[in-house]
Amino acid sequence: MKQSENPSAAAELVATERTRLRRAREKARTARADLDSVLAAGFICHLGVVVDDVPMVLPTAYGVIDDTLYLHGSVASRSLVQAPESVVCVTITHVDGIVLARSMFEQSINYRSAMIYGTPRAVDDPEEKLAGLRALTEQCAPGQWEYARQPNRKELAATTLLALGLDEASVKVRTGPPDDGDSPDAVLGLWAGVVPTSVVRGAPVPDPALPSDVRMPSHISQMSEKPAHYVGG
């Protein structure tokens, strides 16, 4: 999804008591551009919310417009409607590699992750809801919003969309080889390195109910030619 021009993209992330890293501070990324990069690279997040006094973490789709993260509400909306001032935590993680070291203590994962705190609001305005749903759809499948039938008034009313600001967030990134290349374990003669890992899109599979004369649109056929997100080492 191509995000809107964001005037705050050059800004630094402001650390709060919730987002300040207590350990592994060298993995912190403080530029707003780093947050935007993590958000742009995926389309699934995990929404942590308390439902009926029980913590629940829900995978859900998201989209971004400027300084707002839009989430499909799903079950979580129950708690948020009952307690509109509830603070939630949203996380996005991309695994880029399995770091295999000479010792189990140094084994690790190369990853990019973002954690966002805030109090979401339910989106009621029809125009904003359409814009948010479009962002969410395009984040996952660019071109699909204009191709498929868009939601009618009844479907729109039955859909829960949450909006969350991006002003309280942290980003962590781990890259590179194992950390034990200059340790005593380096003389053990054991292989060490990184196994790159990524999410990829496979060849589209037609619906069995699809008539044979319905051709696949280009925006779908091109999806299988691109990685779902960056492959790193």
C-alpha cells in the first residue's frame, strides 16, 4: 500500500515509560521512518486488549493513513465499546532470519518489530470508515479495493473499524550474524550463520466456483511475483 504523505515521517519517536527499552537498547530504532518501514512491510498485527478482565491477543489486519493505524475490530470491539478509555498494545513483527550460533546461548532471530500503545476509537464516520477499510485492503492486496465490489451501506454499518494513533510507539531491529564469532566457541569448528526467512506469496488458486471465462486480473497475478515483505539476513 502506498501511504499518504506523512509530515511527521522525518521526526523522532518520543520514548515514554511504556515504550522506553530497558534491555537490548542497541536494537532500538528511534526514527519515525523506521516505524513507517515496519508498518509498510506487513498487513497482520496482534492486538492486545483486556476482554472481560482477561487479557486477549488477537491477530487482525491493519492499514495506515498518515498518523493513524486502522484495525479490523473483530471480537476486541466488545471490550473497547464497554470501556472506551482502555489502553491497548499493538505489535507487528517480521522475522528476517534464524541466527544459528556456535552455542545455544547465542542463538537468536533477526527481526524487525514495532509496538504501539494507545486508546483506540471506533470509527463511525462513513467516509473515514471507507478510507480506513481501503487502506486495510490495499495494505494486504494492492489493487483489490478498486477491483472488487465495495461495501454497501448495510455492510459498512456491520463492520467494526478501530483507529489508533501512532504517537506512542517503539521499534526494535536485530540484524547480522551470531555474536560469538570472536568468543572462545569460535574454535569449536561448528557452522554458524543466518538462515534467511520470509513470508512469500504463492501462485493464486482460483475459487472452484469461478466460471472458466473469468480471467485473473493483473494486480492478483503480479502478487505472486513479489515477496510479502522484505527478506533480510
